[in-house]
Amino acid sequence: MTSRETGGRWRSLLLGAAIVASVIALGSCGDDGATTSTTPGTTAATTTVAPSDPNLADAVAAVGGRYGFTASVTVGSVETTHVEGSVYDGTGQYLVTSGDRVVEYIIGSSGQWARQGNELWAVLAGPAPVVDPLTPLAQPSALTVVSSDGDDAVLEATYPPSVLGFSGDEDVVVTLTVVDGALAEIRYTVPAGAGEAVVVTTIDTDSEITPITVPTP
């Protein structure tokens, strides 16, 4: 059963969780000066390639439509937001912990819902503060191959802050780690007050993901 949500209650519970929306955009830690050493059998590159370069598109496609992920937002040495999520054929289920508050979301083509604990699911009146971690990655403004070794690679993708859910004028550089041809980690750093927030998302394609049950009226 569900209840009708008419305001921004659930979004207000997650101060700072918009950081996760970019990633959780799905999150990753990286900076403009990241470097990768060259080892035997590894090629290193600093060449910027077109955003349509197949390295990124293929790595995202290789994840498939059924996967789990864990995302964290750390400011200083403190984890401020933690997300455990799964995506099954376009429907996502996310358990978001921010401070002492825990909110669960289900987001699909038929609607968006949220609840705390064992409460009834509430229909969200506005966009949820979380998305699957792959959606924001589709259109980088620039893409650089940092290193490549067979089916493994490290890419740096640049995005306008609005694409990742942030305000501001400074582009965000996201480090994407590809393992066995599939995207495995997303990492970036963004300003947070007087400091910085490190957003890291790891993607799990090995565990079995079960269908997500959408709340019923």
C-alpha cells in the first residue's frame, strides 16, 4: 500500500544527497591531476578523444540492465551519505543513509516512491534525489584515456556540473575505471562548503539481482 506525498518531505530528509544523484550517479573520486604509471603490457595515454568514443559507451553497455552498486559521499574523513542500490530492467531500488536518517526509494517508469523503516510507501510529488549511476555518464563534454590494458582501462570524463546535479560553473572531472570491459567504479571530487566531497560508486555485476516489486496503491 502507498500514501500520497504532496510536498518535499523526503527530499528534505537528505541534505547533501543530491551529491549522490549525480552519481550515484551510480560517484567516484578523481582530480584533474590524476596520473597512472605505465607497467609492462599497459599503454598510457593523455589524448583527449571524442565523447562518442566507444570505450565509454561499451563499458556502460557491458554493465547491462541488472546490477547492484554502492555509493558513498565523504567530506573530510566523515562519510555523510551512503547508498546501497540495485537496478533491474529500468527500475531502481535505493537505500540512502544520511546521518541518522535512512530513506528507501523505488523509482521506475510507473512512478517514484519513498519510505522510512516499515512505513507505507509515499508517492513522491517531485523528482527523487537519487538516480541510477549510469544515466549521467552518457554525454561527457570531453573524454580522455588515461591508461588501457586489454579489457581494463581508466578514463577521465568531463561533465558540466548541471549534468551531475550540481550548481556552479566549474566542470567536474570524473574518473571511470573499467574492469574486464565493464564499468566498475565512478569517482570524483566536488566542492562542499569550505572543503571537498569525494563521491565514489562501485558497480557490482556479479551478484544476482532480483526483480524489484513496485508499490501498489
